[in-house]
Amino acid sequence: MAGVCSRGALIVLEGVDRAGKSTQCRRLVEALTSAGVRAELVRFPERTTEIGRLISSYLEKKSDLDDHTVHLLFSANRWEQVSWMKQKLHSGVTLVVDRYAFSGVAFTSAKKNFSLDWCKQPDVGLPKPDLILFLELSTAEAEQRGGFGAERYETTNFQRKVLQRFQELRNDKTLNWKVIDASKTIEDLHNEIRSLAEEAIKEAQHKPIGQL
Ligand code: T5A
Ligand code: NA
């Protein structure tokens, strides 16, 4: 009986650029899978859809878009995955998500004249994460990891603002934020993340999926 109705957990990794999110998402899915837990990787932006291609071209500075428009595209890029994500969760698969609505809000609201409140609206109603792991890294340390590339947003000043916005978002006590010191080794981080994830998977099993 318990096995039949238990769902997977929605686990999100967030943080500034270079914090190690993609590395840790991959490691976590591998570890869960080899322990016999059904788990799949999700990432945002998902650059392979039509909307994702518009976003990718904007990030690569091959096209320009109004800041409001691109914000709504990032959100639409999440909404287009929602029915698939819910199906997976209900069928017992845990989803490990590389960035989510919080990146959307933190990056747009780091631009001039965008309030947190306006930025949050398009994502209201998305499946609510059971756990949000925030990989915390100073802008200086992030820059040392290979330096910034040519993509939009990869500048020191902008990344500093993004980090401040994330810190504001982490004050929301209706969400399960866990802050992790991302300056540790890949292995140490993995062990810490894995044990928090296993706990979240256990707790999510018999709870309904919430909404942002
Ligand atoms: N964005 C995103 C929005 O504006 N709105 C939105 O709604 C969303 C979803 C693209 C951009 O889009 C913005 C945010 C971004 O600016 P992306 O495609 O996720 O987002 O960005 P990427 O460039 O792919 O990824 P990041 O730069 O964020 O890097 P990660 O995933 O945090 O870091 P990772 O794992 O790739 O590692 C970076 C480097 O550090 C090393 C790795 O080997 C790698 O070289 N590293 C470590 N080094 C030392 N110690 C550790 N513990 C390390 N872990 C990793
Ligand atoms: Na990444």
C-alpha cells in the first residue's frame, strides 16, 4: 500500500553562476539511481524547446529581447514542463532540478526597476519544491572557477546583485531552504547534499505536491 501511493520528491538546486549546481545535480541523480531510488535530472532553462532556443540565443547575446519578455519566457519554459514533471512525481520519480523559479526571480530583479513581487507572479502555481538547496559561494570565489564566459549576466557586479536577491528570497519561511557552503570539495558537498535529499525524499512520500 505505502509503495503504491508514495510520490517522488521535488528537489531544487539554486545558487549564483559557477556555484557547482550542475556538477552536484548530476552526482545526486547518479547516487540515488545506484541506490535504487528512481530519480531524474531536470534543468532550467531547458534550452532544447522552442522557447528554450529563444532564451539560449538571448543568453548567448545572439539576440536582444525586452527584459520583461525574457522573464516571461523563462517562466513559460518552466510551465511547459509542468505536466510532465507532475506525472513523474506522482509515479514515484524524484526530480533533481538544476535552477528553478528562484533563479528567474533573482536574475530579473537584479536588473533596474524590477520588484521581487512582479518577478514572482508568472511562477505562482508551479509545483513547490520539497527542498531547495542553496549553494552559497562568494562572487570572488565563483569567479576563480574558470572565470566568466561570454554569456549575458556573467559580470561581477551583476552576480553580486543576484546573490543579494537570492538572500532576500531565502527569507521566505513557507519554503524549505537549506544553505550549503559551496566552497567545500565536490565530494564533501555531494555527501551533504545526498543526505539532505534522502531525508526530503522520505518526508515527501505521503504529502501532496504543493504550489508556489
Ligand atoms: N537564468 C536562469 C535566468 O535569468 N532566469 C531563469 O529563470 C533561469 C532558470 C543560464 C543563465 O540563465 C539565468 C541564470 C544563468 O545566468 P545555466 O545554463 O544554468 O543558466 O548556467 P550555466 O552557465 O550552465 O551554469 P553555472 O555557471 O550556473 O554553473 P553551475 O552549474 O553552478 O556550476 P558547475 O557545476 O557547472 O561548475 C562550474 C565550474 O566549477 C567547477 C566545475 O568543475 C566547473 O568547472 N566546480 C568546482 N570547483 C571547485 N570546488 C567545487 N566544489 C566545484 N564544483 C564545481
Ligand atoms: Na549549470
